[in-house]
Amino acid sequence: MVERKILVVDDEKDVTEFVTAILEGEGTTIICAADGEEGLKAAKNDQPDLIILDVQMPKKDGFAVFHELRQSEATKQIPVIMLTGIREKSGIGFSKSDMGEFFGQEPNAYIEKPFDRDTLTTTVEKVLSQ
């Protein structure tokens, strides 16, 4: 069994608890951060195998965190799954390619909230196997 660490950065406690309940165990450790600044520190200190990153958060939003992750030598190779409920809240959506055009690099995957167990596990396995 391969040991792996997944960092979940989301200010919604129910989301971090849901993701942890689904993914933790069987050699997977979940690290949680409640805002963007905390998430950046955890990414640099813990060097996770994957980051699941919310878009709308206090202190530093997911776009800013993604940009900083990609600019840092220490974190630029860590795969990122963006997680958002923007479309549900505002009706405005965006995609991986939109992010790629804006930041010069796309996240590895993108999941819309609300999401289910199968979507999460399938996406995580796909990204980790790349």
C-alpha cells in the first residue's frame, strides 16, 4: 500500500469532514486547512501528494493560492483539484481552460459543488495516477 497525503483547503467544515470521511484510511492521510494562507503553509511544510483547493475562502482565495503554488519551486509540481460552488451560488461558471488562460497553467482537475463520493474518488484516483 502506497502512503499518500492529501491537503484539503476549504473554509466549509462540512466539506473538509465529508472529504476526510471518504478519502482517509487505507494509507491516505488527510491534512485540512481552513483558509488560503493556512493552505499555502501546509502545502510548503507537509508536501502533500495532492491538494484539493476550494475557490471561495477567507484571507486568500483559491485562485491566489493556486497561482502561488505554481510560482513556488517547493509546490509547483503538486497536483491540484479545484473545488467550487461558484456556479451554484452565482450562476457564473468557469473551467480548467479558463484558469489555464488566466494563470498560464491549468489545475489537474475541477469539481463543482455539490459533489458526491464517486465523483471525488474517481477524480482523486485519476489525478494521482497521472
